[in-house]
Amino acid sequence: MDPHIIEVPLEKSYRLINHGPTVLVSAHHNGVDDVMTAAWSCALDFTPSKLMVVLDKITATRTLIEESGTFVIQVPCAAQLKMTHFLGTHSLKEMPDKLEQAGAELFRVPGHSVPLVAGCTAWMVCRLIPEPHNHQAHDLFIGEIIGAWADSRVFRNGRWSFETSPPEYRSLHYIAGGQFYAIGESLIVPDVEA
Amino acid sequence: MDPHIIEVPLEKSYRLINHGPTVLVSAHHNGVDDVMTAAWSCALDFTPSKLMVVLDKITATRTLIEESGTFVIQVPCAAQLKMTHFLGTHSLKEMPDKLEQAGAELFRVPGHSVPLVAGCTAWMVCRLIPEPHNHQAHDLFIGEIIGAWADSRVFRNGRWSFETSPPEYRSLHYIAGGQFYAIGESLIVPDVEA
């Protein structure tokens, strides 16, 4: 595993997506890997750590998650702009070599069979919490975070350091039609009482 | 109503929060107004337009939403940094003049009794979709967006214009402990095929 990758305590893992980045969702079942992009995802609980993500019924990644009960939510960065958009606009169903064409490289962490996308800045392995109503009515999938890692060059001591790291590490925030915003300036509230 | 405020077509309203900003949640019941900050919120559907937000059981705003069935999700901006943090770290239950102390000014739009927070850059009036399991088990509230507006100085023609607007209009993205990031640079995917 890349020596820059450090483990993140589960109770602080919400901070990896608290700022609302567009994420990559990866999954694996029966020898098939897939990765898709999702803009609709956010944290759901601190302890146990949970998150949620919206996965359309037409996506191949959703099927892998329903079959395997496991998925990864990871945070892509500005260096992966084109790949992030490609993974969100092409389906494994029509393009069997989607991951190769996207230039997505996968790796595994010990103890988990689900693939992680190399070059991202944070990763959360999740166990699907089965909730048929949320899946069917809302395309909404809730996961318990069972492992979290980050690239220490841009996340350490429980905090992002976008403001002091190279701009290619910044998270991506999708709007529509191929337009993203990178995360920007750090703003600290003066005289924080809380 | 402020002449800069324009209506946003409901089918494009997801773009107001697609980039994952921290939001303000406002509600009203029986003569009581409240506003709280929420970092865990995202879009859920295009048509009909829906969004979701996580509201802790201890919050007074949640009670108003459960009683009235209506709420507003709005996007605060960098000029409202201190107010946004204050509204997320103080409760109406302990501070009856919370809104005054926060410096939050409210206004109404015709046809809706729920209050909107002045100075934000986008507003979505939502009708609560009652889902007791999601409320109780996950503190998760789903709303159908029934009205959407934005400040045309920073959102027009269905797009944010952060990159060409004054920095005080930028959206806020919370991490923890009084630290936010402002949204940053616009990144356009080259050669978009989709």
C-alpha cells in the first residue's frame, strides 16, 4: 500500500466527506469490479460511523453492492477531474473495459475484497445496511463505515490541509454538464466559543 | 423581496446543493421560528425534486418540522461565516433569542409561511415526506422541493458563478471545530462527450 496512506479513526471518518465532495463508489462481486461517480452522498452518523449515497437503478455498481453487501466511498481529487467525470457518464453495462478506458487503477487493503481507486485522497470501506424501502423508493443506500484511510499529504491529524497542499489534491464538487468546483480557501470562525 | 432573488426551475434546483455546501435549515410552527445549520444534506431526486437532511433529535428546528411538515434548506455564504457557525452551535431551547444573537434576519415568500434567511444565496422550500423509520432510526428527513430561488448575482441560467462573483458569495463547507472551506476554482472537464 502507498506509504502515504494512513488509517483514519472511524469516529473522525465523517470529516473525509463533511465538506460535500463528489465521491467515487466502488464495488466487487463474483470477479467483477466497478466504479461510478456520485454527487449525492453525505455522512449520516458518528458512532457507529455511517454514510449514505444515492445510486440509480440503472447503474452496474449498484447491482454489485446489492449482491456483495459492501462498497467503498472515496474522495477523488483535482488531478482526477477527467477520470471522475468519465466514471460518472459511462456504464460497465455498455463498456466492459470502462475502468481501463477511464484510467482507473484499483488496489485492495488487507482484510477487504472490495477495490479502492488509486490516487484518491480518502477511502471508506462500508458494510451495506439493508433497507429495502430506501433502496426501492429513494435509490438511497446507507453504509456503516468499517475502515477509513486518507492520503497523509492532504489529510492528517483529523483535518484536511488543502490550503497548504498542492492544488491537484483538492476535492471536486460537481454541478452539471462537466463543470466542477475545486474546494477553496480555509475559513476559520473567529472567537469560536463552542 | 430583494430584486436580486430569482425563481429557479424545480428540475434544476438540485444544482443549488449539488456541490455539497453546508446549509441552513429553517422552520416555523405556532408562532415560533428557528434556524439551524446542517452539514449532512444532499439532493435525492430530480423529478419530483427531492433532498435529504440529517436533523438530530435534540434540535428545536426538527420539532418545528415534525409539527409543521415544512422546512427550508438554504445556502449560506462566506459573508455569513460567523452566523452559520453560531446557528449550528446554539439551540433555541437554551437561548430563546438565538436568531437575534446570531444576527439572522428572516423573510417570507408569497404563498409560504416558513421563514427564509436573508443574505443566503439560494433557498428551497420543502414539504416533508413523512417516513417514521428514517426519522427515528437515522434522523433522516426527506423533503420534496416545492419552491426554489437564488440570488442572481451568484446563480443564474441554472449555474453558479462563484468564479466571477465577489468572494463573500462563496458557499461554505464545514469540517469541524469552527473550520470551513469556501468553494473554490471552477474546473471544466475538457472535451466533454456526455
